[in-house]
Amino acid sequence: MPAPPRRTRTAQWWTPTASGCAIQPIWLYSRTMSEELRLQEAVGRFVRAFGLHQPDRTPCGRPVPVSEAHALGELARDGALRQNDLAHRLRLEKSTTSRLVGQLIDRGWAERAPAPDDGRGVVIRLTPMGVDAAAQLARARAERFSAVLDRVPPGERANVLRALEILTEASDET
């Protein structure tokens, strides 16, 4: 049975009246929200609830920029990577990735090294401090995801994971 249509939210705006200001409800959407708006609201709520809107702190609460945490994770998983491969995996522009790598190097977490298969090429790899930082983030991330998953009813976990996979695939195609 399909879910009943959701009522839209109204925004309260101060509007001038003859006696001053009055709160007037303004309809933001049509009588029922479209699927696109429901998805937009749901994703926005998830981003805020999970802490993804805080760029200088990981969702697991570590004071590390999210982009650096993702870069550490990629480098820890696969070892040394060419900078353009890291950019592709992180879905960042080359210039942004170059700044990101510079930040990792400044922290002592990464270094540039000659590519083993190309005398002119360069790879980015983690330093021992970077390996340690990546491991700490991985532990914190595992704890956070475990706590979240524990709050999802067992019978719904596969559906939640599948929905995230579908959303990721759909986003990849746009």
C-alpha cells in the first residue's frame, strides 16, 4: 500500500499589515511534496544528523577535515597513489587535490615519492604518522557506524544499505 501524501510545510514570514506586522503562512510547495523534494529533505536531514555539513570535523567526531579523512582512508586502503588517481577517487578537481595533498604533507601524514613504474611520475603515500592517523580515524569511523547500525532495526538493515547503494549509483550517473 503506498504511503499517504505528506502535507507540505509552511514558512512563517513577517508581513506588513495596517496595524504593524503579522505572521502569514506562505506555502512553499504544492499541497503534497514531490518525490524530488522529499529526497532533498531526507538527504539534507541525513547530512546534518550525520555531521557531514561540518567540513572541519569528521562525522565520527575527530577534528580532521572530512576531505583529509577521506584521502587518508584511500591512501591507507591502497597504499601509494598518483595524485590524479586520488583526485578521481575523491571526486575532486586536480587543484583541490593538490592543496589537499599539501595539507597532508604539512601535517606530516603524507609524502611525495617517485612512482615505481615511471621515472618522471610521483605518487602520494602515507608516512608512519599518516598510517597512525588513518588507523585512528578507521577505528572511530567503525565505532560510529556500528552505533548507527545498532539503531537500525535488524530487518531493515539490508534495505537501508541497498537504498544507499542505489542513491550512490544514481548520483554517479548525473
